[in-house]
Amino acid sequence: MKILKINSLITLVLAITLMAGCKSEKPQENNDINLPASQDAKPDHLIVLSRAQFESAEMKTGVIQPEKLEEFVRTTGYLSVPQEYRVVISSYLGGYASITPLLLGDYVKKGQFLINLTNPDIINLQQDYLVSKQKLNYLKSVYDRQVVLAAENINSQDMLLMAESDYNNMLTTKAALGQTLRLINIDPEQITPETVSPVVRLVSPIDGYIASVNAVNGQFSGPGEKLFEIINTDHLHLEMKIFEKDVMNVTPGQKIRFTLPDVKKSSFTGEVFKVGKSINMENRTVDIHAHPDIEYGLPGLIGMFVQAEIVTADRMAECVPVEALASLSGIDYIFVMRSAGNDSLVFEKIPVSVGLINDQYAEILPSSVPLIQGQQILINGVFGLMQE
């Protein structure tokens, strides 16, 4: 009887153990076959969004389409003027400055008075000129008389030659003194004993603005020393530099776009006028000279910094808005819509090859165009999608 009870107990324990084993194996079998559908289990290249997420993030879709793209060279430079519109005022003889009413930034007209310089040497120049003028009249009469006497065989040929030499020497002296006086802005034909003065009156040779003033009343300024600088800003141009690697792509006539700091107008346009023919050996750059299309709105500040783009070529290409691109680890991606339901949308992240990029569009190279051609792509909200 006792043995029967023990056998029954063993049989019951084995039955319970078998049932427990069956229950533990069945869930494991289901996990291997059926994965629960969830956001975490989707493939890495697919992103599922709810309709509410799409709308709240103000996402938009569009399509790839042909656009005109420009190839350009970026550079920097400054505003300047041609050399003929920029002059430095100085004196060949120097002198003490007096009566300087002009200030920095004043506008002057051509021929307008700038400054008086006083120098005793100016008196000596005028004196020498008047003396040579009187001597020339005397020597001219002597020479004429010798010509008459020589014609009548009354004097020797040597006397005629000496009179001619003295006359020509004084003629040269008078001409040289006259040109020296003109250099200091004195008209020799207007000099008389009564008008001799130690003062040189300097005037402006062009219309323009006073860009610098170095003269001080009562101060002596030496010969050639800079007194004023005058700049005419009616003909502004751009001076820029490009690197050696870009010079073969830049030619006269190409269009440019440029901007200036603190100027309300977003950008200006112009044209390349000249390309330098030598390379700066220190920084391997070439000088570029360009003219703006219009000067209205350009500040007349010589030396003002500019940022420019020189358009070297343009062509049609299949493009997407730059906002449609997402970059990760050096690879560019486009998000293509694969399905759109009432409650959710599915996007696929597709790697693409990108060419030129400007402020608005990015070129999709031909090898990648078939991947997204004719399909709806995400063009706004890509950054948020990359965080998914």
C-alpha cells in the first residue's frame, strides 16, 4: 500500500514537470516567428511619422526639377577709384603753410583754392625770370644787328656766332625758369616787378572730396611733402584678388555679385573689367579689376571691404532645394515618401551624390537622379527627421 502511494506521487511530479516544460517552450517559439510591429523594430532607412507630427513640424514635400545653376569663384576686395580720379597735392619748392580753410571730407571743385605756401626762394625764381626776360630782349637786338653787319661784310663771322650763342642761351634760360614757375602754379607771363610775391597759391586739379589733410597753418612743408589728398568718387570700381588655381576660369566680361557690410541693399552686380597678368609670389594671387553696373546706393568710402562672387559659368541641372539635403558622416541623403495614410507617413532615407550647391538649390548628379525622379521628397523639416 505504501509502495503504491509513492509510485503515484512520482507520477504526479513527472506530469507537473512535463507541463511546465511545455509552457516554457511555447513563448520562445512565438518570439522567433512573430516580431511585434513597432517604431523601434522598423528598418534603419525607413522613418514613420504620424500625420500630427508631419503637420505640427510644418513639413512639406516636393519633387526634383531642373534649375539654372551658376559656377562661381568667391573672393574679397575693396572699393577704389581709377588713378586719374585720385590726386595728392604737394609743392615742388615747399614753404610755410597759411590760410588752409579746408577740412577732411570737404568737397572741392576743380580750380578751387586749397592753400598758400610762403617761401623766399619763390621771389628769387621770379626775379631771375624777369632778368632773363630783359636780357633776352637786349641779346635779341645784338644778334639782329650782327646779322645785318655780317650781311654787309662789316663784322667777322665769329662775332655773329657769339651773338647768336648768347641769345640762344638766354632763350633757354628764360624758358627753363618759366617752366619752373609753372610747376609751382605761377604763370610767368603774368609776372611783373609789381606782382613779385613769395606766396604760392595751390588749387585743386580735380573735383572731389578731401580725403586727407596734412597741412598745418604756420608749419613748413618740404618739397614733395603731401599736403592734401583729393578723391573723386564718381567712378567707383572694385579691386579684388583671386587665387592662382582660379585665374584660368576668370575672364573680362563675366558678371559678379558683391555685398558690402552695413549697406541696406542685399547685393550689387557688376562686371569683370581687367584680369591681372602677374601672380603675387607671396600669396599666389592675381589682381582683378571690376566695375559695378550701377553706383546708386554704393557708399563713397574708398577702401570699404566687399565680398564678391565671380560667375564663371551657368548650366541647367536636376536640383532639389538645399533644405531637402541631410548630411551624416559625410554622406548626403534625401527622404523619399513611400506611403501616406490618414494617420501616418513613411519616408525612406536614400543616399545621393550631390554636385554644385548655391544658396537655394543643390544639384543631384545623374547617377542619383533615377532614385528620386518623379517622387515626392521631403523639402522642409529634414533636420527634425534626422533626429528620429
